[in-house]
Amino acid sequence: MTLNRILLSTAMLIVSSSAMSQDVATEDPVIDAVVRSITQRRDTTWQMAQKIWLAAEPGYQEFASSALLADAAEAAGLKVTRGVAEIPTTFIAEFGSGKPVIGILGEFDALPGLSQQAEPEPLARDDNNSYGHGCGHHLFGTASLSAVIAVAEQIKAGTISGTVRYYGCPAEEGGSAKVFMVQAGLFKDCDAVLHWHPSSKTSAGDRSSLARVAVKFQFRGRTAHAAGSPEQGRSALDAVELTNHAAELLREHTPEATRIHHVITSGGDAPNVVPAFAEVYYYIRHPEARFLKPLYSRLELCARAGALATETELTVRYEGGIREILPNQTLSNMARRRLGELNDIQYSEDEQKFAARLQQHLTEPQPLDSVQRVEDVDGTIGKGSTDVGDISWVVPTTGFTTACWVPGTPAHSWQAVACGGTTIGEKGLHLAARTLAATAVDMYRSPELLQQAAEEFKKRTGIEKYESLMQPGQKPPLDYRNPPKS
């Protein structure tokens, strides 16, 4: 499927920037300048997002998506450094010099098992790509880059001073790339970091997330005819099933708010062959990272028990962990103010028709006009996990969400993939880019607020110092999306 075909299939939703609602004027010359800059690039940014949406590349394998963004940054005059932190698809793009240094994060990896077209019905793609942007990272990466370019223009014009830096971050979905970027010292000189995320609603506030550990348990046994000579076999699948049963029993005896979930990634090929290899992939989550190491140790015991009972060999592939987000009220107040001021999302008649059809496939649809509100999420804990958490423990960080999906759409769904290929997603992208740029400008012009954010950060980290959930010397799991090898 070509990009042109995708655009033609949703022609009624793909409209030029001139037909969009007018940007909100703030009567602040610098803010208005970055907003105009982003709007002038609106069509180009959207086309780039669509190319990444179509590519839909796995974590640590986003070679086309990463190159597209890095090349665009370079063309805009930013200094680009590729392959940082020993990860081929990472890059940094920066402009300016001196303090403050404001970082803006960008992501671009897709999720497995979410092939979908930009239509309000579940339709498989015809290019055999089983990945899809169910978390909207194609919007995330492009909106952030557009914001950075707009800020860089103002630094060049002399209206603000300092350094703006774009972080091209791969493999957010389970690959934990940002943790390795933190360990490489890439954020040590930052004064503040901004991020955002696509959602079915627009929100901002002093919000945290769930810390997470990821692990793959691989079992190796002996094949045999399952009926003719079963006594000679040692089933790796039996080991997986025993591990999973033990983990189910473990759930009753875990701290409140613990989440444990898994998927069997390999379980054999035929019922009449005793599987010699099997693999199960686990996540453990909790609002506080300090609970995860003991929880992981107990889960590993479940796997070792499964191996012991089935006389199979266990290989543990610990794929690392990520911290919960450490909130920063000072910075979140700044972002929330600009988000509320700039939010102008309204659905056109065609978008409302698309949304109504898509909502027929949702279990909890929400009113379409909810996209016009900004939800205050102060003091809440999101149910997802993100490697932004580790960054927030080394530099003051804040983020927000914009409505890129039809209200009520869950993340990691085909519905989210579909919305991300239409102007419903594009409108959220545009709002995010403007909010990031405007908030960054406020930071450059408000040294007292940056100092207040630094003091708040110091107070919060004084209670609990940053400790990575990675093992000593652990390297990025560059092959974590590859099929398991027996």
C-alpha cells in the first residue's frame, strides 16, 4: 500500500491547513511567531507523520522513521548526532548555545499485532506489515520536532537565548531506550524536559505513571512423539504453563496496585510433537519502582519451579525496567496554561461522521465535544508505563496529552491506529506542537520558574534517590522484537 493510496482512501478527512480552524492568537509576539512557524509547516509535518505511520517499524528497528526525522532536523539547520547511547536509531538534534537547555522528547516506534488502515472499520493492511501505531508515536515524534524547529528559529532571531534539543527516542514500547540514554549522560546538562502523548482526551497536570519490569523466560526440553513415546519428551510448553499457573497464584500475594501480565510468544508447532522450546514474556508493574525488584525475584522463582518440575532448562532474558514518572508541579502548571490557551480542537462534519462510525466499535464511547476540554490530572497515576520516567528522575520533566483519537478510544487498539491516519490525529499533533513550543518559550523567559522547578525536583528526589531498574552493565535489547530463537 502506498502513501498516496492511504491519503486517497481518506480524502474527505485530509484537508489543507487553510481549511483548518484558525490558530489562537495570544498577543505575545514570540509565542505567536512559534505558532505561525508550526502552522506554516503543518502540511509537511503531517505528511512526515503519515510516512512514519505507514512504515510502522518495531522498537530498535525504526531505521526509516528515525532517518526521516533526523534528516528533517538537519535540513532545518539543527546539529544532528546519530546513534547515541550505542543504539542505531537514536539521535539528538540541537540548536543554540548556553543555558537554559530545554529538551523535547520524540518517539516513533510501533506496536505488534495492530495492522490497520485509516478507516473506522477493522481492516488488515495489504502489505503484510503486522505492526501499527496504536500509541500514536508517529504523531509524537513529528509534533515534537516541529516544536523544536520553531523554538530554534526564535533562538536564531535573538528573541530568546539558550539551547533547544530534540531527543529521538526509539523503542518506548518495552525497549526502554530512554533508560540507556540516561545512563549515557545525555540529559545531564538539561534544565527541563518536555514530552507529550497522543490520547483520546486532552489533559495536563502533575501526573505519575507505573514503573515496569520486562522479562522473557525461555525453556528448552526434549522433543518426542506426543502419543508414541511421550515418556521420552520433556515439554518446554509444560514449563511455561506451570510458570503461568504459579504467577496466577502469586497475584493474590502481591502489594496493592500490582499488575502482572504475560503473553506466550512460542509454544510449539504441532500437538503431536512435544515442544522442545517455549517462551513466555512478562511485564510487572507498580506505581512505585521500589516494589518491583522483590516482585521480580518472586516471579523468577515461579519460572524456576516450572523448569524444575518439567526437567527443562531455563534461560532468563531480563529486558530491564523503567521508573515511574516523578511529577513536577511547577512545570506542569506552565504546560497546562498553554495547553488550555491553545486548545482549539473541533471536529468537522466529516470527522464527526468518521467518529460516529468508529464509536460503534468502542465499549465506552465518550461525547465528541469532550475534545474541547482540558482535563486536570493533578495527583493522579496513569495506568500505563513509559521510559520517560527515568528521565524525570534526573531532570525536571513534565508532559501532557492531546486528543488524537476519537473520545473513548483505548490506546494500543486498531481504533487508535485508524485515527492516527486521519486529520483527527493531525489536529492533536498540531495542538501538541504549539503547546510544546509555547511552553518552551515560557521556560526560556522564566529563569525564576526554572529555578523553582529545580528546587521542587531536589526536594522530591531528596526523599528517594534515582536508582535504575536495569542490571549492572545491561545493554539495550536491540533484538527484543525479533521472533524467539529455539
